Amino acid sequence: MDIEVISTAAAADVARFDAIIDVRSPAEFAEDHVPGAINLPVLDNEERAEVGTIYVQQSAFLARRIGAAKVARNVARHLETALKDQAANFKPLVYCWRGGQRSNAMATILSQVGWRTALLGGGYKTYRRRVQARLYDEVWPLRMVLLDGGTGSGKTEILRKLATRGVQTLDLEGLANHRGSLFGGGGGGVQQDRRPQPAAGPVGTHEGGPAGGDRGAAGRAGSLSGADLP
């Protein structure tokens, strides 16, 4: 069965699939992934490191041969566990880092099973480009308000109060479990080392200016200080 290749990660395009399968390693998946994706790695963290080391220090051929054996075993395990109850009309979308060997290996086997399998051309990087375009190049259909201020000025507390009043808020420090406050009062979980995520609400907080130095995003946002909140 032919493998379809899609070139966009827009929500409407990926919504037609029954599952979005991220075949990257668990560490890559934990860092970031397409929303709603499940992680069925063809190489786990240790295996990926081992194959990469062999590729650099010994030979590309040996790395591919050893990697292929590991991939085959891992895909077989997924077929016997996570995918064992899928019906004949199952339609998965598969991706890896850039649409290379890992996703192609998984997609080839799933297609041979008889499932109508598709690949995300360009892999995760295609999704990242979609996020960046959505954030920085397109007009947002909502009004953003940037809550700005120095460390210790009470930005997080303002967001909490706004949330109790039914205002949709986005606490970037809270999402990252960031404990950068001067007073150390926020957070409690493990601080995440994650790439920036798409904004999801009309009020956000950032330390000292526009997130990531993006003047375009700041230009589309209003500003708010503690004095504006009764």
C-alpha cells in the first residue's frame, strides 16, 4: 500500500488521522512534540546514542545495520502492544525529527500491515515551522495583553487573580515550572528545559520584555501592570 506524504502540520490536516505517531526517542518526545501525538520510539534514548556513536566512530554501514535490527525489534513490540487492537481501517500519521529513516522505517512496516499510513514530510521540523509562522507571521484572531514587569513585581499573583475572575491567562513561568523569581515562591515541580510553545491565551507573563526578543509579537499585544487591576 502506498504511503501518503503530507507537507503541512496544520491542525485541519492532521485531524483526519486516527493517531499521530512520534517515533523519536523518549527524550526528544519529552522536549516537545506535535499536540496529541503518542510516542512509539523506533530507538530508545540509549539505542539512539549507541547507533550515533557507531556512525561517528566506526562506520555508517555498521550503524545502519545495527540500527535496523533495533528498529525492527522495537516496531515488532509496538505491533504486539500499543497497536495490537487497531482495526484494518486504522489511519496513522508518522513522523520523526525531519522525516528521515526512523519515520520511513515505521511507516513502511505499518503500510505493509495494510493500514493507510501517512508521513509528515520534514517531520517535527515541519511542525516547528508551522508554530513559528503562526506566532510571528500570521495575524492572531484575538487580542493579546502582555503582562510585563521586573522580578518580584507580582506578575504571577495578578495572573492568578485574573484567572479567578474568568479571564483566560497564560503563565509561561508556571508552565515551565520556572523558579527564577527573586523570592522563590513559585513552582514546585521539576523545572522543564523545553522549547517555546504556542501562545494559548490573551494574557501572558514574561520577565523584562517581549518573549524571545520578538518585537512583532509585542507589537500585537497590549500591556498591563498591577496598578490596572482593582
